[in-house]
Amino acid sequence: MSILVAIANPKGGVGKSLTTMMLADGLALTYGARILVIDADPQAGVTKALLGIAAENELHRQRIGLGTILKLFQSGDRIRLAGHRVIAGDLIELRDRQPGLIDMIPSNHELLGALPDFEHTVRKKRRKDRLDVLLSHTLRAEIQSIESNYDVVLIDCPAGPGALGLAGLRLAQHIIMPTSLETNAYSTLTDFLKFILADDLDLASKVRVHPLITQYHATNTTQREMLHHIKQGLYELNAIPRPVPYATALQNAAAHPGPGAFRSVREKYGNALPDLVAMTKAVAERISANH
Amino acid sequence: MSNQVSPGEALERLFEVIREEAVANPAFARRLLDAVDVTVIFSGPDAVKVADPILAAARSDYATFRESFLSFTEKDLKSLIKGFVLATDEQIKGVKTKPKQSGLVDLMWEGAHRKLDERRVR
């Protein structure tokens, strides 16, 4: 049975897609893990980061991705995740290493339009179900049919309070919650954690939440002070202690020039490679604790 | 000259740099000590460099907090309040107590608790 991990935060621009890409690469390369990435974000950040913009456009043209899956569902088809998997691990070390691999269910902007249509269709049939509950049930059944192929399933949730994001939370056993230490991002994080802990979604007993500090500026004294307090347990945050720095190397790693462009993980991550390894190990320790 | 050193020598050189930095930089020394959960009382000019009103407010009661900070000069207290953004300039100017330290420490206590309340998850 695989471990289901949602990467979620209702605030945009905090590094969800970058974190998902780093975790996929890091877990596959460090542990030889078999990873399935489900891009549930219409912005397709992790699709672009793992495959490149040209590949994202081509997959859209070929009608491969979560948006197409939802559209097909409306016309009476089953949700078939398996048929929409694409190979996303293109680093030479990963191709040469067994059994480590990265597959993904890509996304594209089609998902933005597909979701309201999906809602309209299900409302006609099952009026009482919440959309996020229905989505999570439907996706769970499909994930279960392919999860024996994977050690970890990563779900990159979209920003905002939409049904896809909530469905991702319902599917997961662990939620990695990237956040920067900028004031608005941090307050969104605490509000979101309170929302989950308040148990409105009946999640509190089912998932473990692991905040992850991203875009960390070590030269910013306010951020350094906050990180110190977080590590000292002042805010009861249970955050992953190692922050992901704000680094040009990570921005470059996420700007995928196309298949085969990066030959090695060192070439892809440059001087941020130690941060990739440290973050991967810290997350792996958390998500493997109950498995 | 050879670049090859034993692992012990390499570690010794590394720790020497850390030791020197800790002696020269009290804030760094405090972070090291906090990491291993050791309490050390800093005094003299170093005290203001390592003082962390938010940490102090979280870990002590009002009386202990006041006792810790009342010995600071007015200038140092204002510098701490501004450094940790615990009150506005107007609020600092509005302190009329005699001595001023008393009112500034109270302002710092309120500001530190406001920050804790804002940042705590529960």
C-alpha cells in the first residue's frame, strides 16, 4: 500500500509545485522510491516543472490529464487514472536506477473549465453529495487500483478553497503544507491549520499535517527570528525543521527546458542539492513514521 | 603543504571556527544553546544582543518577564521593541511612566503576547 501525501496550502505562490517536484525527485533518487504525482492544479505548476511547458502543451493536445479525465467522466466514462500516466522522471540517474521512478497524471488549464462542468453533471445525478467528497471517493477507487505500483502518491493541490483541493486533503494520510514566513502566508497557514483541526472536514484524526517553511531568506532577521521560535516550539506548529531556502538554483530547477535537458540531479539542482536531500530526508522521516 | 588531515583534525578545525564565532557573536551563541536546550544567563552589553522578548514571554510569567528586562536601559528597551516590531513609535512615545523602563517593559510584554497569539496554531 502506498503512502498518500497531499501538498496543500490555500495560499498561492508559497511553493507547492516546487515542493512536489523536489519531493518526487528527492524520494525517487534518495530512496529508489516509486512515485506517482497527481497534478490537481489547473495552473499545472508541477507538470511544467517535471515535464516542461512544451510537453504540457503536447499532453493537452493529446487530451491526457486530469481535466480530460473529468470531461470523459461527464460523458459517461469511468475515471481511468491509469490511462493518463506519463513518465516524468527524466534524469539519467533515475532512468538507470531501479525501482525508482516518477510517473505523473498531468494537468493543464482545461481543468479550470472541467471542474464546474463535472459539478453540474454530478449534481444532476447525486444532488446530496458534496463535490469534494464525491471527487475523493471517485479518485480513491482509481488510486487503489494502481497504487501497488507506487511507494508514494503525491497530490499537488491547487490554491484556493476549491473542491479539488479539499478532495486532495480527504485522500491523503499526510499533508505537507508549504508556507513562506511572510506575514500573510504565515497567517493563512495558521488559519488553515485551525480549520483542519476544528474538524469541519472530519480530517483531524485522519491526516497528519507537516508545515514546511519555504522561500526562506536567511538574511532576513524577522524570518530568522521566526524560524528560531518555530524550532523552539513556541507556536506549536510541528514544522519540518529544515527550511527550503529562497534560491536561484531552485527556481532554475523548476524551469524545465524539456525532456533530457537535465542529465543529472546535480545539474538540475546545482548548489541547492543539499537542500533537496535534507528536505527529502526530513519529509521521509515524517511520512514513514506510521507505515 | 598537504591538504590531507585526519577526520579528528578536520572536526577540531570546524569546531574551533564555531567556538570563535560563538564568543564573538552572542546571538549565535544563544541559538546554539537554545538548540541544545541549555539556559545561560547573559549579562552586561551582551544581554541586549541576545534578548528575545517573544521567547521570554512564551517561557515566563509577567513577574519574571519584568524582572528580566527592568535592568535594561531605556535605549536598549526601545531598540528591542523596534527590533522585534512589538509596538509602534507612537506607542513608545506614549509611555509616560516614571521610570520609563517600567512602561516600556509592559509595552514589550503586550507586544510579545500579541505576536504569540497571532502566530500560535491553537
